[in-house]
Amino acid sequence: MNSTNVSFCFNTIRPLLLNAHYVYVSHPLLPFFHHHNAIDSFNSFCLNNHMLLRFSSIPAFMTSTTQQPSFPMGSSTPLSSKERKKARRELPENVLKHKLDMCCKQNDLREALHLYDDARVKGIPLSQHHYNALLYLCSSSLASTSTSASTFSSSSGATLKVDLHNAGQTKVGSLGLERGFEIFKQMGIDKVAPNESTFTSLARLAASKEDPKLAFDLVGQMKSSGIPPKLRSYEPALFGFCKKGDADKAYEVDAHMIESGVVAEEPELSALLKVSVDAQRDDKVYEMLHRLRASVRQVSEVTAGIVEDWFKSEIADKVGVQNWDVGKVKEGVLKGGGGWHGQGWLGSGRWRVVRTQMDERSVCCSCGEKLVCIDIDPRETENFSSALATLACEREVKADFVQFQEWLHQHGPFDAVVDGANVGLVNQQKFSFFQLRSVVKQLQDLSPSKKLPLVVLHRSRVYGGPAQHPNNKKLLESWRKSGALYATPCGSNDDWYWLYAAVRSKCLLVTNDEMRDHLFQLLGNGFFPRWKEKHQESEEGSWHIPTVSGDDIERPRQWVCATRARAESKAQLSDLFASG
């Protein structure tokens, strides 16, 4: 088509456009408008007349006149930025996006499907966001249906299932399942690329059909498409296989997660533990208990109940060796940093399972066994140190924290680090340098090298208040000259500094800070909680597992204590340690 024909066609249709706010161009006419003269002229015409040019599959030049511009048509005044934004918001596809987002907030699947069907009729183009919103609603309607009933017990002991929603809720769930796969099929026809959210919603739909195999296949499709799966992507398949009692397939999903670098959390490990208990797979039970030990600070009541069920089972009584290699057990404890050996079930016979607590000396109030201090794997320590430094540089003035890192490299490592502000205020109305000095002196005496510990204090405590007293000035100056005092800068949070110094030096940390505030929550549930507390497998085969129940002075932490007859094991270990 030459430029003369283009101009003729454009001038012919121009009068038809002056009453339009949105202009849609159908696909058969795309070659016409892709001619450089035509597209430039037509786009300029639309902008000058306050219209937006859209390419669509609906009939050519179908216009929406639902809202007329508030200024005279035909004006040559360009649209302002605010007017352009308003015009974009009012595009049919953006109006649809807003309405679908509202449906998601209100969990209104029926209205969302009505909007979808209406959009298909009108030829409104749907994006990945539109399809994902619809698939999310389809999958979430099934989830709400599955939780729409509660179980109650009658006085006679019978179990009653009471429906909490009307019958329409079940119909909505069925509708979501029916339309969900249909919508995904249309997404493919429209050549809209799926993402992780798309596949996760589909996996949830598959799980609602009690088809965990399909849910797992979808994860495979996701990975082969170059989309990294998330933990939530695996959950429908994993929980589905666990619910069916298919332990081998559940382990297959678990292996796929590990291969993809996806770390299971307590709900997933708890499900794997239960399916292992039910399948009487003692080796897998042992593995899952250790994975819980490595990643969960305290187990939930649900997980604690599964653990207790295992130790009370007949199969648990039968597993374990009576005459084990005590040397290997000791070596395993040393390698693991204390608190576990990894050599399998030790001992034999019935387990004694109770809920108990630890006294102030970390001695079990039930079996009398003393828990041990646990070291952390060196690689974990290094990773935690790097993550801590990265976060500190983000939260603090980067130059200040980098300067501290350089100072620590020059003066460290230390045998101990003291949270000066915390120690100086323990059981005191005012900051006590006398108390802080006493702690520092004791730590120096305990140190093999007799080196002063590092005292971290905020600058205001080093140069103001009680620090101005001559004796305190002299004390601080002596610590400074010895390279044992670091004053954190104004506006900083000294917690970052003493924690980083302790982890970097791999040394003793003296603080009364329970480390529960938001700063430490930023560090996640990996290394840091395990540094404070984790459950233990003793050298004699017993287990102590902390639960979420209790964590204060009035209600001490509750532990699951599982022990069995161990006279022989005590004798074996006593002989070994005596000879060592």
C-alpha cells in the first residue's frame, strides 16, 4: 500500500473517530497500520484528540463511548501527564484488572468469572495478571471449601461433622475446579506466558482433585520452562502424597525440592515425618527428626504430637542397636558440634515419653540428663556472618559498619564479646561501670590468653553521663589503649556490632538480651535460632525436643523427653571416657 492510498484511507475514516475515546484496531488491519506513515499519522491523530490507540482482536474501530472527555473533542492541546494516566486507568483491560483485584480481596469467584466471560465477549485482551487473578480465585475457592467444616465431639464420644457454610459454598468450589483448567487452556490459546504463580495455582487445583501426581508434573513443567519453583509450588504435591500415605512419592517430591535448592520448613518436614511414622520407615523418621533439629528452633504442638506417636509405637520399640561402636558415636558428637551423633537409633526396648522442662543448669527434670552446648557448623557460621554484615550495611550507615569491620580485622579475634550497655544495666537503676568492669575482669581471667574481651558501647555511654567520672574515664581509656573498646557511632544500633563481632570471632558472647526484637527477626529462622536453642540426640540414645509451649519465667519451656533403658550404654561410654 503506497502513501497516497494510506492518506486516502486515513482521511476517509477520520470523521468516524471524532466521537471516540478509545480506538481499537483489529488484527486483520495491522499490516495497514504498521506502514510507517499510517501508524505515525494515526497515533498522532489519537493523541491530539485525547484518544488512546489499542490493537485488539475485536472488530475494527469498535469504540467505547462510556465516558466522554471533559474537554472539547478535536482540540490540538496535548494530554497532560495526569490526563494520560487517567486515560490509561480507564482502558477496559485496566478497569478489568482493578475489578479482578477487588474480587481477589473479597474472594468473590462468581463475580470474577462473570467479568471474565464478559471480557471474552467484548474482546478485551487479557494479560498474565488477569489470568493469574482468575486462577488464584479458582484455587482459593477450593481451599476455603475444604476448610468449611469443623469437627466436634458429642457427649457420647461420637464425632460430628458440622457444615459451617451453606451448600452454595461447595458449588463455588466445584465451579472453581471446573473453570480453572478451562481458563488455563484459554491462556495457552491466547499465547500468554505462565509464571510461577500460574503453575502454583494449577498445582493447588490438581491437589483439590486429589491428584498430587498432576500437581508434581506441573512443578516439573515449571522447572523445564526455566521458572524456578518456590516452596509453595511443591506444597500441593507433597501434602497430597502425604495425605494419601504414598511415602515413596512424597520422598520423591522432597528430593526434587532439595535438588532445586528449596528448603523445607516445619509444615513440610512435619508432613514427611508423619507419613514416615505411618509407613513405619524408621530410617526416614530418624532423618526427619534430624532435619527438624537442624532447621526448627521449637516444634509446634502438631509436630510434637507426631514425635510422641512415633516413640510410643511398637516399631519404635524394636528399632535400634544394643552394641554400637561407642567410638563412632563420640566422633559423631564431636564432628556435629555437640547435641547429636547421627549414628542411628541406639538401644532397644520400650521408650518412656513425657513432657518436661529443664532446670537452670540445663538438666532434664524427668530423666536427669544434662543438655550440652551446641557448636554451629563452620560453613553456617561463615554464611551467617556474611548475611549479618550485609543486613547491617543496609540498616546502618554503610561507611560506619565497614569501618568497624576493618577495626575488628585489625584488633581481633577476641575470646569474648560483651554487650556493654546490657551488662551495665542488669539489675541496676542506672548504668554501672563497676558491674561492667567486674564482668570484663572475670572474662579476662577465664581467657586462656588473658586477653581483654571486646566491650561494645554506644558513643553516648563512652563520652557522656557516668563516663565523665574520673575513675570511669581512666577505665575506658585503658580499654581503648588495649584495643578492647569500640564506641558505636551516633544514630547506630549497637546490637549489630556486638553480634557481628561475636560471630566473626567465633567466641563467647555475654549479654542479657533475649534477641527477640525486629532486628533479629530480619535474620530469618535459619542459623540464629539454632544458635540459641535446638533439640538434642544424646550419646546414650535419648532425645530432648523443645516445643513452642512456654517460654517465660512463669511458664518454662516444655520439652518432649524420650528415653529408654540405658544401663549398658552408660557403662560403655564411661569406659571410653575413662580411657580417653
